[in-house]
Amino acid sequence: MSINREKMTDFVQNRTGKCRVLVVGDVMLDKYYYGEVTRISPEAPVPITRVLETAETLGGAANVAHNLALLGCQTSVAGYVGDDYHCQSLLDKFTARGIDYRGVVHTNAPTTTKLRVIGGHQQMLRLDFEETAPVGEPYAIRLLNYIDQRLSEGLDCVALSDYGKGACTEDACRHIIDSCHAHGVPVVVDPKGNHWIKYAEADYITPNLKELNQVLPAPIKNKDEAVAKAANYVMRKFKLKNVIATRSECGLTLVQPDAVEHIPTKSQEVFDVSGAGDTVIAVFSMALAGGIKPADGAYLANLAASVVVAKLGTYAVSREELLAVLQQGD
């Protein structure tokens, strides 16, 4: 594909600050305990990890917002948290990154948190603190009222980040998509599960190959023609306008009603794919918000993902890193 690298560089360097993007979805905290394993426990046949370092970072929809903030966008986030230590850690990180979190609604459920124990470079254990049932109606009304208010104030794009933790119910998705379109604002969805009808009329959906296979009559291989055909199938079945399929080592495919663009991955060692989907939806939403052509936005998102997969754990790409990989070229 033909890319105007000079125009892309100018956009990332000078114009992302005008992009107003709201991220809605399952905000969460990612916690890491890094250590070394030298022996097996005498109490049970499990390795003993001596903790050397701990880290906390924004995860899920919060990581989408983190990416947008590091890229210089005017970023706001909406979702649900509990009244606990993990919530306070999330809010502190939002504040540090300049992310508007007025849309974060406090509920009586725990703040969704994933705790991982890493021995060397190997994940050994994960603990999830969460409640995946839909929240009560009063909380849902507060969230949707906030989104309507933000749309009336002015937005350029809404990113819907569904991690299946209860924020993106069918009613919520329907309300958000309808309200966005009433205000002329595009919606980009990172899906979860196989109930895609709740995303009907979304402007773009960004499944990976596994997520795409979950909604197909039969699974497909990671081949250009098969992915394009599958994307057209889900566009018809679920009334979706466009599909961006992320394909790991095969790159990314943008399928529109009248065009297909296969974008190969940038040559890069894949170290950890966690968070790559967050980066794709963030960068593509930013591009839409900035008036960038969808094919160019998909190219930019693919480049950004190549940075993230080379890192261990959840990672948000910065403006400087995206500029560097953009200037390196293919």
C-alpha cells in the first residue's frame, strides 16, 4: 500500500493533541510480581518465586486510554470500579497521565484486577479479582448519562473496549452506538465473546483471529483470502460497517464494503502479545479522530502494535516510539 510517511509523521508529531477520544469499557488494573525460581516448595510440588520487583499498570479499557494519552490525545475514560485499593491505584495513574476519569462509576463490586507472577520471563500464576455480572441499573444509568454528556460537549471518536467483565452489556452497547451516531461520532469496537449482535451498526470492529473464529460457522486459517471472506460474512451477519482483523505474525487486514487492504507486519521479534489489541484500537481511533484515512490509520495501528509485542506484559506505546518506528519505514 502507498503511505504518505511525511503526512503520517506530521500527524503523530503535531496534531494528535486535537483528537478527542472517549474510551468506554472494562477498566482494570494489571499487577505484576517479578522474581526468580531456584527451588520447589517442600509444602507442595510448586515452584517458590522469590519476588524481586513489583509493578502496576493500566489494563483493559484503561490501557486503551493509556495508549491514547501517551500519544498526546485528549483522552477520557468511562467504566466501573470498586471502592478498594486497586481503584485508588487506577485513579492515581489516570491522574498522572492526564486522563479525564469523570466517567468512572464506583460500584459495590471489586475493581477488576489481574495479578501475574512472573518467574524469569515465564508467567507462572495469574489471580483475577473481578465480578463479571452486569452492574445494577443505577450504576448503568450514571455511566450512560455521562457518555451522553460527553457527546454533547464534543468528541471525535469513541472506543468501546469489551473484556467481558460486565461493562459492555447489550443495552449499553446499543445506547452508546446509537448516541454516537446521533452526534456524528464514529465507534470502534474491540469485541469479546460471540454475541456480536450487540455491536450492530458499529463503524469498525477489531477482532483478532481467535475472536473472529468464535463467530464463524467454521474456523479459518490465517490466510488473506479466508480472512477477507470471513470479515465480509460478519459484516453482513452482525450489521457491521468495517472490520480490522489483527492477525499476529501476518499483520492486519482492513475490510471495507468496497475494498480490502492486507497490511503485513513489521519484522519484529514477538515477545508478548498482551495489550497489542488495546494499542490497535487506540491508534486507529486516534487516526479516525484526526481525520486520517482508514487505510492509513490501520497502517499506523499495525506499526504501533509491532512495538508492543516486543515488550513483556501490558504496554502502552508512546508518541516517541511510534514516530521512531514510523520513520524506520517497512
